[in-house]
Amino acid sequence: MMAALFIVWLGAFVAAAKGRRNLSIVIGLAALILSLAMFRFHVSDNITLSL
Amino acid sequence: MTGTWDTRTVVRLLNGLGALVVFSVVFGAYGIQFIFLEPPCPLCLLIRIGMIATGLGLVLNAMYGPKPIHYGFALLGCIFGVIVSLRNIALHIVPGTGSYGDAVFGFHLYTWAFLVFMAMIIVIAVVMFFQRQFDPPSGPSPKIVTVVATIALIVGIVLSAANAFTTAVECELGPCPDNPTRVL
């Protein structure tokens, strides 16, 4: 799953290389949201906060 | 050296160099992975993603000229990295709870990553003060600016592809193990 995430990031860089600046940002934002979801997945247990 | 050196050009060069600095941190993590045979934990991989996201914003600035949307993207990448690295620090912050990996120059990699992300946020905020970078270009850019931007872009592509490959080998198709044992 994490490897697929890196491939999405690769897509953002490739879009930037091909001159598709806006597409690169859109792919990057999607990748960032997916990365947040992955982060949430990996901290889904044992979250105890004492604020 | 031909080309016009104005605020926009200098900032483009700084963004390209900044992207290379951020990418060099991921290369350093790769070095530790393969030289000291320390496989990256899932949070460590997510910290790399934060570096790559920050680098993408800076590369876009270097390639296409500074724009607030590029800086915004880089800042979002930094904030993501801060969140992940703080979580990683918090996991081991209580004395006696151990740590992940060996310390480098006194700090663990996730602590270094936190400091790098915070430094990037400050640097980006300061660079954004220079308002004239957002003016239209006054002439052709010096070649060195384009070369640095292209190198940073290629490094970003190589890093993303390399991480996709090594992560696929380490984690296979499922979720990455919390305590990985295989480097590659």
C-alpha cells in the first residue's frame, strides 16, 4: 500500500516534468490526503492523549 | 553568465537548492537503511513522503517560478512531516520506552526530521516576504537556475521511484510492518 503511495507521488513529479503544473498540484494534493489516511491507519491503535 | 538576476531568479535558484537539501535528507535515510541495515518503519516512510511533498512544492517554484500555491503546497508537506515526526518522537519520549534505530549526531532520525521540517517552515515563511519574486519575469533566466531546477526535478523523480520499489519489496502488497526486519 505504501509503495502505491510513492507511485502517486512519482506521478506528481512526472506531471511537473511534462509541464502539467496544475495537474502536478492536483495529484500532489490527492497524494497528501492519501498520505494522511495512511498515517491515520498506522496510528489507529493505542492513541491516548493527556492534554 | 548570461540572463537577468532579479529577485524572482534568485528565489527560483534558492528553491531549487532547497529542494536538493530536502531530497538529500531522504538520501541520507537511504544511506542509513543500506549501510547500517536499518529498515524504515511505517512512520519513517511517511516522514520521507513529507520530505518529498515539500520538495515537490520547491521544485515547482524552481521550474515554473515562485507562486503562492507552490509555497502553500510545500508548507502543507512540511506540516504533514511535522505531524508524523512528532508522533514518532512522542512514541519514544518517555524515558525507558526505547527508540527506533540508532542516533545520528545525538538525535534519532525522526527528531532530525522534525527539526528539518520546522526549519523549512521558517525559511519558506521568510522567503515569502520578498514580494517582488511574484512579479512577471523581466528577462531570460540564467542557465544555472534552469539546470538546478532540472536536477532537483530529476532527483525527485528518482527518489519517488526508488522509494516505491524498495517499499514494495519491504512491505509487499499489505501494510508495512511496525517493526520491519528486512532491508530489501
